[in-house]
Amino acid sequence: MAADATLRALILKAVPQQPPFRFIEEILEMDGECITGAYRFRRDEYFYRGHFPDRPVTPGVILIEAMAQTGVVAHGLYLSMTKLGVSVEAVKKITTLFTYADEVEFLGIVAPGERIIFRGRKVYFRQGSLKASVTAEREDGEVVCRGTLAGKGVLTGL
């Protein structure tokens, strides 16, 4: 069963990364197997000033971070609530520690102003750890980055 708009908004609000290091601004779809989110890389993002001054390009590490924020962090929070029964109050205290990246491929350049769609598909979710196959795509479906990422949710601020 797909998550309704209220639950998607709650999960988005619970993502611990905040501007200027938050690269998910919308959750489009989410269920027990998959998540789809989106982010528009603003022309004034702080990293474009130095990467590269005369031809700004979104750094690969930022694309990996954005893929992780959608495919591992946001989806992991959702799965913690729906599969583990973690309460709304507790899910806001979960921080996901990045634990794994494999077979990451960069297939295109993301320019300032582009809206990128991030799609995550669960490989496994067990004991608070989520491994996911994640892609970053242009709005026309062209894949610009893909890989397998994982993280583990830990309660903080208790």
C-alpha cells in the first residue's frame, strides 16, 4: 500500500539532513519496496562556486548523498515506522549512518537548475539496516547515476 500525502510529508520532515545539505525536497511515492523523491539543484547551491567556477557541475559525492537521503534515509524512516512499529516521536530521533556504497556509476552530468528524480528499491531491511538499489534520473528518465547504498538507523537525542 502506497503512503498517503500526510505520511510522505511526515517522513520528509523527519529526514535529519537540513539545508544547505538536504537534497530531497519532495517524496513522490513510497511503499514497502520502493521510494521516489525529487530535488531541484538550485543555481546558487554553495558547491557550484568551486565545482567548477566557469562550468558548474553537481559533484558526484553530492549525487551519492542525494541518492542516500532518498533511497536509504527517508525510506528507512518509513520502513522503521511501518515494519518495526517505531513511533512518530521516535522516528524524528533516528539518524541514519551511511555504511555502504557499491557499484556507483556516473552516467551523466547534472547542471545547476536541473530537477532530478531519485528512485530507491529495497534490497533488504533488517534490524534497522537498509540496503537499496538507487538511481538518479533526469525528468525524461535518463539515468545520470546509479548504485547500491546502505545505512543503519540509530536513535539519537534520547
